[in-house]
Amino acid sequence: MSTTTTRGVAQPAPAKASPARPRRGLRGNPTFNFWLFTGPFLVGLAIFVFVPIFWSIWLSFFDARFTVTPSKFIGFDNYKSMLTNSNFTGSLVTFTVFAALIVPLTWALSLGLALLVHRLRFMRAFFRSVFFLPTAVSYVAAALIWKMSIFTGVRFGLMNTVLGWFGVENIAYLSDPNPPWYWLVIVTVRLWLQAGFYMILFLAALQNIPAELYEAAAIDGAKPGWQTFRYITLPQLRATSTAVILLLLVAAYQAFDEFFNIISIKATWGQTPLMVLYKTALGDNQDYGAGSAGAVILTVLICAVTLLQGKFMGFGRGEDSK
């Protein structure tokens, strides 16, 4: 031990403090922490998502009537049965009509609401919350309100009451597909339910547009309003518009709750692909093999349409490649 001399008296030198050793317990292990937090989620994802997906694909190649553990392999017979099923192919036509109505209407309404809220100088948070609030409403509850209160088809219904003020006779919206008034019921309830969510996406994109672009356009003589919207705002919303349209198409393919609760499951009109799959797999025949084959066909169709739509609209394409 070294010593120091102070006024002729030798004193021991102070000992050097040893560096702190890092803790090597489980709590200090980043790998352990990662699996601790993500493990339960991954287990749930595997049990409730991946296992049913692969099980459904496996069932689609078997004769699985009234059982989910079949033993008779039939190859692609279930796929042939679904592709030649007039109800399934007819439901794809119903989807096409529904998508042609709901996708552009929702895109235009949500963008219009976003533009209005973005221009507000006061109470912006209030109106943003009001327009977003229907997103939290259950599709089943909203469909029943539309069916039993607004579009009941009797003179006490809200819509017929309003039309009666102008001398219009009562309209049976859901009892007869000719004329197809049921589209008015289904499209309006879906618009009310989902427009607020996509409004938030457009609103976030509008807030990210640099103000310098509008200032430069004003200096160049661009008039505020349509010219500014067409040449500045709309091009800057290209990526968001593409994502919104893709989400709307996928949601249209998955439409079920409003159709199931507004239109009778026993009706031969207004059936969506999921309603046909529901009756095939969970109806009287309980043909899980054919239902699984239809689900696989629908999944492949959704993926193909999504990829084509993304390629057509340039989703994910860099600015330099445009």
C-alpha cells in the first residue's frame, strides 16, 4: 500500500474505488425483456390467427361436413364447388356494386370533412371528435338503428316522416329488391360509421403539407380554392389517398355486419361473400371444407386486388421513381 507524507507523518494513500460491475440478472438482459413483452402477444397471434389460417387451408382440401377433423381427401373439389356456386359468384357482383358506391363516396366525404376541420380557426378539436365519434359505435347497433328507426318502411319511420312532409308516399326500403332501396340504407350506415376514421387520416396528411407551397403558389398567381386544391393539396395527398382506397376496398370485401342485420340471411338478394360463407360453413349443411375453400378464394382475391391497386396507384413508390 502506498503512503503519503503530511508534515513528516506517513499516512496511507486513499484506496481507488473499483468500477461498478454491470448487473447480469434477467432484468438487465435485453433479449429476455424483448421476449417477456412480445411473447404473450406472439403466442396469442399464433393461436388465434396463424393456426386458424393454416387449418382453414388444410380443411379446404377435405370433405369436412359436420367435422373439423376430416379424413377424406378430395383435392380441389371444394374450390370447384364454390366457383360454380351461383350464390357465391352472385355475392361477388353484390360486392362490386357495394364497392363502386362506398369507396368513392367515403373517400370524397372523409376528404371534405378533413378540409373543413383543417380550415377551422376555433373548436377544431370538438368537431374532430364529433366526426370521429361514430367510429366507436358497433356496426350491429348502427345497422339496427338504421333498420328499425330511420328506414323502417312504415310511415312512423324517420325517413318516411320527412318524405311525407313533401307529399311522398311511404317507401318500403328493405322488403323488396326492386327497386333496390336497400342500397340507400346500407351505404348510408357504412358512410356514417367509417367516414370519421378516414377523415383523421386525411387531416393528419393535410397538417404535414408545408405552408411554403401555398405561399409560393400565391406568389405565382394561383387562386385560393380549386386551383390550390387541384395542383397542391391533392398531389400532396396522393399516398394517403392510395392507402385510404386500399383500406376501403379491403373493408368492402369484408362487409358482413350491416348486411347480416339489415338484410335477412334467408334472402336471395343483397348477399355478400362473407354471408355466403357463413351460410355454407355454419348453416344447415355445416360444410367447413367448402366454407374454408371460399375463404381462401376470397383471401386470394383481396390480395390480388390490393396488389393491382397499389401498383396502379404507385403505393410505396419513391418520389424519384414517379
